[in-house]
Amino acid sequence: MPTHDDSRARGVWTVVVAGGSGARFGGPKQFAVVGARRVLDWSIEAARASSEGVVVVLPADRAEAEGGVAGGATRSESVRCGLRHVPAGAEVICVHDAARPFASVHLFGAVIDAVRAGADAAVPALPVADTIKQVGPDGRVVRTPDRASLVAVQTPQAFRADVLRRAHEGSPEGTDDAALVEAAGGSVATVPGERINRKLTEPEDLEWARATAGAEV
């Protein structure tokens, strides 16, 4: 069971993003049961063990009952909904996708420490195993990037609070918050990601998660 480190967590708030409809999954995956808990509960537990406070962003029809805040139509809008509930005095803000239930407290600590060491933002990253092709609108390959320079990023992602808030000014859209910080000229550090920190996207991912939870993560 994760434990709360008061010294490391002081000044840290986490926004857990769980406002999606799960279109590709066939339903709201954040409420699917894995082991004895819902996917959402796994993510909240790690966030609470790593933070002074946690804001959970949920679908509008579940927010009040779950004690969270209602999200928006896009991921970026949902993050902004959560940011409005993070106290002004927060120093570091983490953003974590609820669909990654097995993110560890260690991983939260790694991205938080990287920001405290001077980065504007920090993301977990894994080497890319497959060859990646960039394709054009007609489906033809445009180029093949050097795989050695590519990484796949995960959440939790950590940010200097003022940097993240500025990156969201003007309501920009991005696939993750680090992309918004990059676009605003901020520095983004990487820390080693975790293979087990897999995002649940397809129904077979839920089967994997249940088998993993059964193996006592």
C-alpha cells in the first residue's frame, strides 16, 4: 500500500483526469473494476500518496456523486477544469490520466523531483521499440525518424505550477500537457518510465490489467 511522504508531497497537487467517455473502450473505463478497486481508485491512491491534495476530474453526470469536479469536452478542457480547483499556493502540479492505474509512487516522485531540480516540466519516457513512420494525408510514408531519438511518454507528468497555468492560457489543445508547455517555450525533462504503467485503451487492456492486479502489483 502506498504511503504518504509529507516532506516530498508538501506543495504538490495532482489533477487526476477521468472525464472521458471511453469511446474506443466501449464505455467509461475509469469505472471498470480491476482487482477489488475501480481503475479510477488505483490512480487516486497513488496520487494521494504523492501529493498534498488531489483534484479528480470526472464526467459531469458523476462528478457530484464522486466528490470530484466536472470535466470538459476535451482532455485539455478537463485539465483546466481541474486547475481551477488547485490552490494558488501550489508549487508543483502533477497531471495523471486515470486510465493508467499502475503508475507507482516512485514514478510520481521522480517527475516531482525533476521539477524541483529546475525543469519546467517532467514526463516519464520509454524507448520506442518499433520503427516509426511518418505518413502523409494519402497514407504514403513521408519519412522514417531515427528511433534512437524517439520516446513514448506517460503520465504522471509534473509541472511548475505557474508554468502549467500559463501554458493553458488561451485554452489551447494538446494530446498532453507537456506539449502545451513545449509550445510555450518551456523545458521538459524526461525520467525513466515504467512498462507496467500502461494506458487502458482497448477492452483487451482491461483483461491485462485484471491479470496484473491478480499478480499483486
